Amino acid sequence: MNKIQMTTPLVEMDGDEMTRILWTMIKDELILPFVDLKTEYYDLGLPYREETKDQVTIDASNAAKKYGVSVKCATITPNAQRMTEYNLTQMWKSPNGTIRAILDGTVFRAPIMIDSIKPNVRTWEAPITIARHAYGDVYKNTEFRIPGKGKAELLFTGEDGTEMRQTIYDFECAGVLQGLYNKDNSISSFARSCFEYALSTKQDLWFSTKDTISKKYDHTFKDIFQEIYDAEYKEKFEAAGITYFYTLIDDAVARVIRSKGGFIWACKNYDGDVMSDMVSTAFGSLAMMTSVLVSPEGNYEYEAAHGTVTRHYYKYLAGEETSTNPMATIFAWSGALRKRGEKDNLPELMNYADQLEGACFDTLNQGIMTKDLSGLANCETTSVTSAGFIAAIRGNLEKRLA
Ligand code: NAP
Ligand code: MG
């Protein structure tokens, strides 16, 4: 069989623990036999991040920006326990945080749905994608515990010395106080990433905030989205047959629950944090959540939403077979290869990505599943190991590509 050709390399970011093991299995069994894979490889595994003083993460992020499409394996974000386990000289920052800061992107999370696992919300027939603004607000807050009586004021001093000052509250007793901020350029990037992603996936875009109560802060988000939409995206959306619509978050929540799914829901930072946990739980399993970072310039970084599955890795190290679900990691690869195909106009590569995903669905529809899914499915299932699952997918993929 002739292997499918690529023209531009994909930026490949390897990672840690169980997902690093799956990474190699996926490449060896499902990609390399079929695709003449071109990648620029960066090892974001914790030992090499330590060895390069995290320079490898910065280099990988810059490459992701240069080439436009990347695929990333889950990585450890070090904590105190990892400092000892990996003998680290520093508690290196979260690679995802570094990549996000360099690409200035928005994270979109969408569940992979299968017939035998029904969402907890009966009406949901298609995936709901959550777009979370990952900058500012309560995640960058300044807060005080107020000890007792006194006046709290909000003060802004401009570069030229002019002051804006307003009383927040005259405290007659103890209480709490918090200051939040966001920036127009970050909100604009968030808006553009959302509009780009909606066009790229041909889905409607919803955006919600609490603008009726937060008349300046949240209202600015609403206004920036609307201005960018009207100036840059209205015609493109109409041509693609999709819509942009803004609504109050209370109304959005009610509509989402009654909806059939199949749209993107853009949320402010805190709303996105909470709502993505609700939506992903209602759809079934963390192992079936995909994640893609989209920059306002249209750079794409694909990954699984879950972590490195440490508990399974320790079992693997002890010589036990594991039944870790590789679906979200496979879909990170198929997503990245399809996007590379789109950008480089390679229909064969795009078709391969479709067939790879199709082969995954064939396998699950045959009832062949990893343990996390067999417990949830409403059909007869055979629980298999990760290797067994990937081998079954390969069989189905060979049939499809024959
Ligand atoms: P996790 O790796 O997502 O795993 C949490 C639990 O969810 C697992 O123990 C497992 O449950 C289940 N699970 C997740 N993915 C699964 C899969 N593919 N197949 C089967 N079960 C799956 O989260 P964590 O244990 O909190 O974090 C582990 C490490 O990952 C941490 O060092 C963290 O820093 C890192 N992390 C990285 C990213 C990223 O790179 N994007 C994201 C999150 C966390 P059972 O044990 O019950 O089977
Ligand atoms: Mg959360």
C-alpha cells in the first residue's frame, strides 16, 4: 500500500505517563503504517522539560505558531509531590499555560458521542462544544478579608495622573472584598477565536454573560463580540449558513438543557470552568472529551481533555495490563491531521482522518471497549486492554482503507 503523503510537518508534542505509552501505540499501530508522517517532534515529557529548563515548551509553542497545526500529549503539571518524584530543580509551569500564553488562544472542548452511551440530558443528540475564555476575571483577582468598619473604594490612576474613584461599600462590619479585571485585546482574541472556530466547524455560536447586572464589565464582553461580528464575520456566517447569537447566561442555561446540541457555547472564564464540567459529565466520560486550542490567527493545537492517567501508569509500571481509553488522544491526532490536510489541500489526508475516526466508531459499535466505557454502555460489550482496543481499531481501519 502506498502511504498517504504530507507536505508540511505537524508539530508533535510528546508527554507523560500513561498517555505517553498510548501515544507510541497510536502512532505505531494507527498512523505510521498508513501515513508518511512528517512531524517536528518536541518532547514535553517532564524529564526533558527539566533537562532543558522548560525551554522545550517555549520552542514547541513557537513551532505551533509557525506551522499552524500541532498535536499534544497530556503532560504533568508539577506539584510538590512531583518535585521529589522527578527530582526537579523548579516547579515548572503548566505546559498548557505556556502554550496558551504564546498562541493567545481559546480552548474548545467537545465530547465524542456514541450510540450506546446516551447523555444524561435526553434531548441532547449532538455534541455541545464549550469555548472558555482562559484569561483574567476571578482567576487573576485581588482579594481582601475586611476586618471591620471602614470604606472600600475602587481607584484607577491613569498614566497622566487622572483618577477615577468610586465607593464600593461603607463597611459597618467585617466582610470580604475582591477586585477583578480583563483587557479589551484579550476579549477581542477570545471573540475572534470563537468566530473562527464556528466557521471552521460550521456550527452556530452562542455567547452568554450577565450583562444585565454587570453593566460595564460583562456588557463590554457583549459589545466587543458584537462589534467584531458585525465588522468581520457577519457576511462569512451568512454565507456558511450559521448564526451568532447573544443571550443572558440564565437564558442560555435554560436553552442549553432544552436543546438538541450541535453548537458552540462561548463562556467567560468562570462560567466556562463550571459549565464545561457540567456538560462533560452529562455527556458521559472524561476519556471521551476532545480539546483544541484555537488562536485568533487560526492556529490549532489538538489534545485530549484528560490528564496523564497516573493511576493507570503506576499499574503499567508494575507490569499489569491497563484498559486506558485512547479515544480522545486518537481524536487529537485525527483532528490535527485533518486540519493539516485542509490547510495544505490534501484530500487523501483528510479522508484518512475521517476513516480513522470511523474505525474508532466501528469498534465501539461492535461493543469492543475499554473498561471506563463498558460500564456506561447500554449494549453487550467486551472489555479490552488499551492494546486490544487499538488492535481492533486497526483491523477496522484496514478494512475501511482497503
Ligand atoms: P486524569 O489523568 O485525567 O485522570 C483522572 C482519572 O480519570 C483517572 O484516574 C481515571 O479514573 C479517569 N481517566 C482519565 N482519562 C482516562 C482515560 N483516557 N481512560 C480511562 N480513564 C481515564 O487526571 P489526574 O489524575 O487528576 O491528573 C494526572 C496528571 O495529569 C497530573 O499530573 C496533572 O497535572 C496532569 N494533567 C494534565 C492535563 C493536560 O496535559 N492537558 C490535564 C489534566 C491533568 P480511574 O483511575 O478511576 O480509572
Ligand atoms: Mg473546572
